[in-house]
Amino acid sequence: MKTNPGAKKRFTLTGTGKIKRKHAFKSHILTKKSKKRKRNLTYFGEVHQADEENIKRLLAMK
């Protein structure tokens, strides 16, 4: 099975097997958002356990 190119750009795998993702809402219309909110959106998050199986399928891991 081929890797989904959109998923390939958006997700990375950690050493422990978890999937990292970037936060949404950080690309434009930033003037009305507080500094604290923008700063917290900067950091990577983890994909929820319920979505992991679908994303691993998109990344052709199973």
C-alpha cells in the first residue's frame, strides 16, 4: 500500500511509536489571538489514541 502524501507531510513518528502532529489555527488571522494562545499552538501535540490506527494506515505502517 502506498503512503498518503498528505499524511506524510503532516505527521511524524516518535521513537516510542507515538505520532506527533502540529496544532491548527497558527497560520493566519493571528492579530486577534493572544500571545499565550499563539505560543501554546507552536509546540507539537500527540495524536489521540482513537485516531492512531487510521493515521498509521495512511502512513502505510500496517
